[in-house]
Amino acid sequence: MRTVAFREALNEALSEEMERDDRIFLMGEEVGHYNGAYKVSKGLMDKFGERRVVDTPIAETGFVGVGIGAAMVGLRPVIELMTWNFSLVAADQLINNAAKIRQMSGGQFTLPVVFRGPGGSAHMLAAQHSQSTEAIWAHIPGLKVVMPANPKDAKGLLKSAIRDDNPIVFIEGEVLYADQGEIPDGEYTIPLGVAEVKRPGKDVTIIGWSKMVKVALAAAEALAAEGIEAEVVDPRTIRPLDEDLIVESVKKTGRCLILEEGWPFNGVGAEIAYRVGKRCFDDLDAPVERLTGADMPMPYNHHLEQLCIPDAPRAVAAVKKLLYLE
Amino acid sequence: MGASEQEVLAGTKSGAPGLPAQTDAAQLKTYYHQMLAIRRLEEALAKAYALRKFGGFLHLYIGQEAVAVGALAALKPEDYVIATYREHAHAYAKGMSARAIMAELFGKETGCSKGLGGSMHLFDASKNFLGGYGIVGGHAPIAAGTAFASKYRQDGRVTLCFFGDGSVAQGAFHEAVTLATLWRLPIVFICENNLYSMGTPLYRSMSVADVSQKALAYGMARDRFDGHDVLRVRDRVAEAVRRARNESMPTLIEIITYRFRGHSMSDAGLYRTKEEVEESKKRDPIAAGRDLLVKAKVDEKEIVEIEEKVRLEIEDAVQFAEDSGELPFEKLSEFTYKE
């Protein structure tokens, strides 16, 4: 095992996959000469040159579409969005083209393309730069949505995403890039659609993904001090969703809290709550609870911003409510 | 009332129609066959639509046939073509059969897209026909992507991207052209200017009616000409294709044309005068294609043979579509994701 930062783990995945397969290229704003807005692509231009690490103008509709077209004719593009906030100007490409071409063509064209970049809030970036878009993309049949929480998952999942033959939305928590974590030495991949128990427990299941895994683990730690054993489940892939592992955990604990950074209305948590409610109806000792981002555009003010994002103290309080302790 | 074709074309160089020396009678017969088959195919589609054999949107190309047939005659089979929702002609001219197209519109499993795409989404990977797209301008970035792939692989292929005058106002068009010129991609953008974006004449949708002038801002080669003569279309597009293939330089071509029918089947065409439409029909590209055969001294009997062949081809396609089955619902989910 080695300890690397989240961004380095992603960089390793890109580098190893690009070495393996010439059809893979990286394209996006500032990915090359600038070495990446968040330094995920650091050194790749030096290693692979301008042919395979392609800087673009600020034209998301254009280069997201280029990724789709190149994938249609057999390349395997990795398209970096400087942040997923900017994906919204390319929504037509992602929704109407990437997700639908396979079906509209009767299965003649498949699109092995990864769209990746940072998502979620960071610090004081205000309403337009603090969005969690996974609920939007996971809504669309034809797209897969992947959201790693630590360096090990980031590398293994990105490699699998690049090898997958479908269009992938790969969202990297913007505040996770500097996080350090252990990763295995040598080659490994983590399959898409497989959740992981990040911490075992028997009293309550806390479901979270991306940076909400950290919130869930912090809450579980605090609860443990009070003798409450929380199990933390990380779906890792939002779509396809590993429903079985979630259900297995909730059947064991009888209680379920879902942490979601994004908005509550039609959120990913709403979908998970429905599935848990349906399959664990007889096992639940309390209604499924959600702790989500505030149902409003993100405020700039730091204090207000932090109150709009789920945190460990409120997760602890929500768990106690589920256990009828408060 | 909108500007006439003549007014729009004023100041545009467009050589007199005629027979270039290298054109042989066999080629002319092929072009005539293709244009006529496209016309008859679409007439059959309109009839079937009226009889409610299928529903949805149906955008006919009738009147514009020389553009698709001429432009695609300038390509090699391995070149890519991508088009709009008015793409029956481009699909046929790229080598797709009347059967596959007809069955697709009938929603049958034997259709080119298994009945999952319909009129607006014809695809054929084997013919390098990369589809018809229903969002105006949304396919232009994809075209830049296929051209990018050709340059990346150095495979010598050219991408032809067709779109209408209505696409030019879309941001996607601007971004696609921006990237294609910045990266010197082997692509030809062909604007089929039929003078109306749906029911809106040019002067109400564009500040500058000459679409080809947009190329100047990108530093891109441009061309602009009348699209009623299949040979002119072929030869002028061929220049741009050569530029793309040999110099990896994109071109924006504006071809002035006219659709005899409405935007779609539900369009009564009240925004155009009868006189304007009738005037345009005097310059029917298919009649012009027949004249070329006569000028080339092709025997009248041979011309009638082509026409009879086309009649049978389309009759057969309709029968094939009628007789074909539909994709069962149970099979549908396998087209959402590749396993």
C-alpha cells in the first residue's frame, strides 16, 4: 500500500490507462499546458504530448460534443469539465446526444466516453459554483454516474469508467482533491455499481457518497463514543445503484439515514429512500430519514454556507431521532 | 414575404450548369436514380403518413435533392456524414436502402434503427452515416468530434456535416466551427439554406443573410452557390472535401435551395406565396437531372428504365415495411446501456 492524494490517484488512473490504450485521450479546459485547474492532469502533457492531452477554449457544448463524436467512431475520450457547474451549458449534449445515441441508433453506436471533473460545494464559491449535479445526471437513462469518496476508490473507479463502453458522469468532490489515503500497489480496478461498507455497525445505516462519506464517518465516530454503532454504506456508483448492499445493511440495522449534499426535491436520497422503504418495509423501526443540502441556492457567506451543507453534528442528531433518543 | 432565391443569391458566383468533361453518363444515371428515388421515397412516406401508417414528425426534403446527392457524390464510402432531422435523402445517398429507411419510419424492427429512431434518427454504422438529429444545431459538435477522431488517427476520412439556415443561430454551431477551425479538422460544414427556418424567413432570423460570411470570422474557407444542379453541388463540395482531406482545413459551404413542401407535415406553408413556391418548382432539381441525361445523349428508353426501376424499388420498400414486425418490448432495455 502507498499513501497518495485523491488528485494523484486520479492522475495515476489517467496515466496508466492512457499508456495502455492509444484510443484514450484527455480533453478539456487547462488540462494540458496549465496542468489542470485542480492539477489532476499534472504532468500528462509532458508525458503524452499535445495529441493526447488537448487544451480547449471555453466551449463546453463544443468539446463535450467532440467527445461524443470521437467515441461514436471508436476513440475512448476522457473529457474534463473544469467543474460540473459548467456541464450545464453542455446539458443538451449530455442528455440528448450522449445518453440517447445508442438507443436511437438501434444499438449501432456505443459511446465509451468519460466526462469528469469536480462537483459539489467548496468554500464560499456562491450559488453558481457550488452545485451537486448528480441527481440531474442520474435521472437520465443511458448515463452512468460515479462518485468516489477516497483515493483508492477514485483510482479504481476511474479506471473502470474509462474501460466501460457507456457514457459516464464521473464526479470528483471538489474538497476531496487534497485528501490522502492508502491505495494498493500495482494494477487494480473497482467495478461500477458495487457499493462498499465503509464502517460496519449494527444500530443504524448511514448512506453517503463522495464527501458525505466523510461526514458519515465523522458522525459514526461521534456516535460510537456514545455506544451507538453506525454502519456507513457508500454506494460509490449512483447509477447503476447497488441496491442489494444498501438493503442488506438496512435489514440488519432497521434504521436508515441518507446524507446528500444536493437539494432534497427529486434528489438521489429520495430515490434511495423509496427503494429502502419498499424493500425493507417490515424491517424498519423508524421512517427513513434524509439530511440534505438546504433547499435553496447556495449562499456566499461562509457561516450561512456551512449551515446549508450536511455536517456531522446534524447527522448525529438525525441518527438519535431515528433511535428515538431525542 | 421573404427574399427570393435570386435575391439571396445576388453577388454569389455560381457557374452555369453544364457537363464537366470528366462526368460520364453512368454517373449522371446514378445521380438521377438517387434523386428520383429520394423524391419517390418521400412521396410514398407522405402518402403513408396521410394513411396513418405511422405518426410523429415527418420533414420532407422534396425540392432539395440535388444537394444531398451532389454533395455525397464527392465522398468516399469511408467518409462520415451527419445530418439533421430532414435527413432521409442523405441517408439514401450514403448508400442506405429504401427498405431500411421506409421500415424505420414505419417503426419496424427491420428499420435501420430497429424502429427506435424514426424519421429524425436514421443511422447506419456500416455506411458511416452517423445519424439524423432532432435538436437544431446539436449535432454540429459531434461532427467536429468525428473529424477530430480522423485527425487523431490520421485515417484520411472527411466528415460532412449538414444543417439548415436555422442552425446558424445556435450556440452549438458556433462552438463546433470554433473548434474545427482552431484545430484544423478535416470537415465540411454544409448549410442547406432553404430560406426559411420553419416558418420564419431569413430576414427575420438573421442580421446578415449570407451565411457563408460567418466563415470569415473564424478564418475558414467558404463557398456559396445555388443547389439546383447536382453537378455543381458535387464539384464545389469536392473542392472543400479535397481541402479537408489533403490540407486538413475545414470549409463552410452555403448552398441555396428550396423545399417545395412545408417544414413538416403539419405545416400549411401560409408564410410563403403560391407564386413563390411555383416559381421554385420550375427549377426542380430532378427535372434538371433528367435534362442532363438528355444532354449527355442517354437514350430515352434508358431514362424510362431508371424511372421504372425506382418505382419498383419504392413499391418494394413500402411492401417490406408493411410486412415487417416490430421490436418486442422485452428487447428494448438492451439498447439503453451496453453490457
